[in-house]
Amino acid sequence: MIELTGELTTQDLVAIARENADVAPSAETVERMEDVRAVVDDIVRRGDYHIYGVNAGVGDLHGKSISRERIQEMQENIIESTITAVEPIASTEVTRAAMVAKANTLAAGRSGVRPEIVHKLCAMLNEGVHPRMSLGGSTDDLTAIAHVGLVLLGKGEAEIGGEIVSGGEALERAGIEPVRLAPKEAMSLVSGTAVMTGMLALNVHDIDRLVRTADVVSALTFELVGDAPETFADRVSDVRPHDGHATSASNVRALLNRDADGSSPKMVQDPLSLRVIPQVHGTVRSHLDFGRETVDTELRSATDNPLVFPDGKIYSCGAFNGQPIASAADSLRNVVTKLGSISESRNRLLLRDKQDDFPFLAANPGVESGLMMVQYTSSGLLAETLATDSISSHSVTVSGGQEDIHSMGTISARKLTETVETVSRMLAIELLCANRHHNLSADGSMDPALEAVLDHVDAVVEDPVADTPSLDYIAALTEQIRTGTIVDVVEANGVEID
């Protein structure tokens, strides 16, 4: 059981989103939420404050007062009217990540919602009730996360047990009663950064695996076609001491079956896609640290408007704005794209290295085309990652000009997810080509850990040197990369990949 306290780790979020770990608020969290809820109840009772989303309208309607008799009606209307996002539909893991991030930020006790709301969200997670959450057109979170609020009301659609049913039926099957939202709760459900934070957390976890796998795949390619291992030497990293560069260089060096510490009497120059592996891969690590720090901060934050404090003060603010997540997601997307670019370049080296005997790694050139066409796919995938510029630098103006700056964080996080998936496929293509290159050349010894990787790929690729459809092999190797299996194989053979 993972307890929500308003402070959550990325590992905990991933465990809940992907591994269905149970979750519940702690007793201290419930008590803290009750104290702050009492402030909201007192304001509603007295009726002498004009509070956004409580007894006043939202957006450019913030000047409209709401009578006590219609506050309940307004709460449901906020949820209903915010259901405007369109396809695509979020994956189950993204929906779960958003739900737990939302429950966690409410558990911070500065939103003024009742503990019942967090209990219900946890119950939905534990019982597998997953709202059908549309993401298209959601510049920030609210039009996406509103679907979670709609199912809490017993409306909308949800997936449960692999079946899509009405929100009311999903709750009934799970034994969960729908809620009647109290004042302030609708705004707290749709306000904040839960969707983009959940997506960024999943991506941070996945990019950590991706860059470690890239170190392994690049080491394999270097062992096959590289000549100057001194580019990975400690001395090189020591005089330009970026931590990420040193880590990638160390990982590759540990897998090479030759000395990287001494320079050759006759200096040779490898192509840059081999020579700058530590710099390109290491920069991903540096930006990953920034992304991880951003997620960790968000997972211990209250992201709402207005914020409510136990001393009775309420603050209108911009704590819901997702610019930190949007900027981190765009930063990561840029460096992950470059990780794909350098892989595509190394892939070309593998295809041309045996040009005299095995052009395009074809065992019977002419009769067979070898892996010529996988380069088309790799190049096309790279073009797809380059097709979108920075999202977080853009904005929109809505609600009569009242809401005139937006983070675009949900879009940035979605684009990052797409890029991570695309670059995983590009690395799978490099791995496929490296395996074919090795099987055709069959010369030179390798570190046992890399030999184990090649054996693993041979088990996936049924006929490693024949012209066969590559689609299924690329998909299978992509899954090996996505799950971290390639790194697991290396570490099982005695080499730790940091």
C-alpha cells in the first residue's frame, strides 16, 4: 500500500500507474484536509467573501456572484462544461498517472476539498475504474482531467475490466458511490498539473531506461565499426566534467573489449556519430536530471487556484500553471530527438561498413537487399521527431482575454511521449543492423555482456542474415528496449549500466 501524503515519488507514481499498486491517503493527510475544508465551509456559511469557483464564476465570469442555493449546481456545471477535449484518448497508464497525481496534490491539503474526494479517487485506482480521458486540444490539464470528475459524478465513460461502460456502471461494479461535489471541489478537480505531471513522470522513468539502452547499443556498434576508443577515456571526461558525459563514456568503456586509455601512435578519426557518443548521450542525462527534479517538485506541490490555508487565508494565484512541466518536457524532447539522430547516423555506418562484400548487409547482394530499407524507416522516424518545434514557447488567449497565457504543458508532454516511442524504434533498428553486421562478419571477440545481447537478439530474429519482413523484429526489439530488457541482459552478465 502506498500512502498519499501530498509528497509522492516518481517510483511510487509509476508503481501505481503501471503495476496497479494500491493507494490510500494517510491518517495525517485526512486530518490536514479536514482542517482546511473547515475554512471553505465557514466561508460558504458566512457568505461575506466572493471566492473564485466557490461562490463566484470562473474564467472571465469571475465577477458573477453565485447564490448559496445554486453553488451545488455550479459545481456540476463546471465539470460538465469543461468536457471539451477530443481524441486521442489517454492510455490506461496515463489516466492512472493523472489520477494519482491529482489525488496526491489534493492530499497536500491546500485545495480545501473534502477527504472523501481523495478516498474516491484512490478507490477508483484500486478497483481499476479508468475514466475515458480525451487529450486532444487540452492546452493545459483542465479539459482532460475533467473526465475524471465526470466519472466521479457517475457520468461519462470509463474502462473497467477491459470493458468500456458508463461512468455510473463502472462505479457500481466497483462498489463506489458517486459523489455530490461540495463548494470549491469542481475547480480543484480540474485545476492544476496532474495530467502533464503524470505523463512527464512516466517519460522520465522511460528516458532513464532509453539512454542506458542507447549506451549499450552504441557500444555494440562501436565495437563493430569504431577505431578510436580513447574518445571514452576518463581523461577526456575529466577535462570537460559534465557528469552525464562521464557516465555515458564509462558505460560504453566498460563494454568495449579494448583499451580506451591510450591513444594510437597514428591517430585515426572515427565519424562523429561514434566520437561524440558521450556528449550526445550524456546531455540527455543532464536534461533528465532537470526533468526528474521538476517531477519531484510537482509531486510535493499544491497546484490549485485559489489556495486555502488553515489560518483562513485564501489566495488567488497561478499555482496551477504548468510552465515548469512544459519547459522540462520540451527540453527532454529536444535531447531525445538528438539521441535518435545519432542512432540513425550510426545505423548508416553499419550498413556501409561491409559495402565490398555485403552491401547493405545483404548476404546475397542483388538477389537480396539486406537491411537497405530499414534505413528508410529510421530516416523517416527521425523526420517525424523533427516535425514539431518547441510547444512550451507558444500560448493561446481564451475566456474573453482573462486567461491570456497558457503553458501548453499537456501538449508538450504528449509530444515527448511520442518522441520517446519513436526513438525507441530507431534504437531497435540500430540493434537489428548491428546484429546482422556481427552475424555476417563473424570476426573479432566481444565483451561477454555484448555477446549475450547478440545472443538475445538472435533469439528474437528468427533468421538473422536473410531477407525477411523486418516489421515484427523492429516491434519485438522495441519492446525489449522499452522494458529495459537489453540493459537487464548486460547487467546479468556482470556490467552495471549507470
